[in-house]
Amino acid sequence: MDLWQIFVAFVLGLVEGLTEFAPVSSTGHMIIVDDTLLHSKALFSPEVANTFKVVIQLGSILAAVIVFRDRFLSMFGLKKISPDGNGPGHKLRLSQVIVGLLPAGVLGVLFNDYIDEYLFSINTVLIGLVAGALLMIAADWFRPARPKAASVDQITYKQALLIGLFQCISLWPGFSRSGSTISGGVLLGLSHRAASDFTFIMAVPIMAGASFLSLLKHWQYITADTLPFFIVGFISAFVFALLAIRFFLKLINKIKLVPFALYRIVLAVILYLLVM
């Protein structure tokens, strides 16, 4: 394992950690940084490179678990926490998260092979980046004047289900899971912070499930030769995701979604110029 391979692992982990939970499309960033600049598939086989991306995603997931650990412990009845805000007095329930997960979970299982075969291309990612940006701009422009749910504890089952339907859009590569669900939550009357909290909490089980299933299929590619590459990427993704999530949650109520939408449009232009 040479220094360049360690550097590539660190940078890709950084990109994954910074972009996985922000509404800017981690897929688009990975294409720009890896496929056009670092070329991890030239260092290892495509199977190892793809397994690496699963491993670093697990690093990002672990960061979200750490940030929301009290929430998860509370939902499983392992810790008592007080509800946020001045809502109806209940805490976010595990059943609400499950309701939010169902639509995209069902569609993902039904169409996963189709998505992998036909939708993972530069053209579809470009479309997803721009369309997602337009949705985010619309969310900020047409959101209710006063949020119906200032805290994640005020989310209703109906809102959870509808946010889950918005999450289905993120099955299109480049659209961004957090971009679609935060936008949907804001349009449904959640504050930007409440929509972000619910998005990140909901992302953990669906991302973890998909990552572990993928890892089981590719376990043989984690060998003594590739292990340092995976470890560096995992740690890098975990650390930078931890920083990014905490920073984003402090910032989102202040700047809203439009700056991220404009960034996505710029990213789409850069991606188009680099690879088209």
C-alpha cells in the first residue's frame, strides 16, 4: 500500500463524509473527484473500488448514529429524553421513522437492478443535480410562512409518510436523499432543522441496510492488501461526516436551501464540462 493509495482513500473518505448528508449529491461529487481526478479503479479492481465506496458510506452512517445516539436510544426505549420544542408532547417514534422508510424501501427493492443498470450515468446524475436544485428552490419559495412543526418531535404520521414519498425521488442518482426529503419536509410545513433531523435519522437504517447487504456480497475483496485502504477511507468519512452533520444542523435554519441549490447547479456545470 503506497502513499498515493492512502491519499486517495483519505480524499474519497473526505468527499463522502462532507457530502453524504448535505443536500448536494454525494454521487455527483464522487464522479468529479474519483472518476475524473483520482481514478481509484486504476489502483484496484473495479470490484475493490466499489466495495471501498460501501465501506466509506458505513463511516458516514456511524457518524450520524453518534450525532443522534440519544434519539435512537429513546426510540428503542433504552433512554428517556424530553421532547424538543413546544409541540404535542410526544417524542419522535420509531414507528414514524418506519412509515417514512416504507415508500423508498419498497421501490428500492423492486427497481434496484433497473436503477443500477440504466440510471447510473453522467447524464442522469446531471439531470438529478439540476432537478433537485429546482425542487430545493421551490421548497424555500413556497414553504408555509410559519412552520407547523418546528421540531422533529412535532412530526405527524401523515408528514412522515409524505416525506417518505419525497425520498422516492432520490432513487434517481444525483437527486440527493437529503435534498429531496428536506425539501419535501419544508413544503409540508416542517422547519428546515426539523426536516433535516428527520432526514438524517431516517437515512441511517435505509443506508445501513443497503450498505451491509452490499458488503456481504463483496466481502471477499477486503483482504490484507486492501485493508489499509478501507480503514483510512472509513475513518476519514466518519470524522468528516461527524463535523459536516453538526455544522449543517447549526446552519440550515439560517441559510435555508437556496444556497445549496445554487451550488448544485454550479456542480452540474462543472461536471458537464469535465466529462461530457
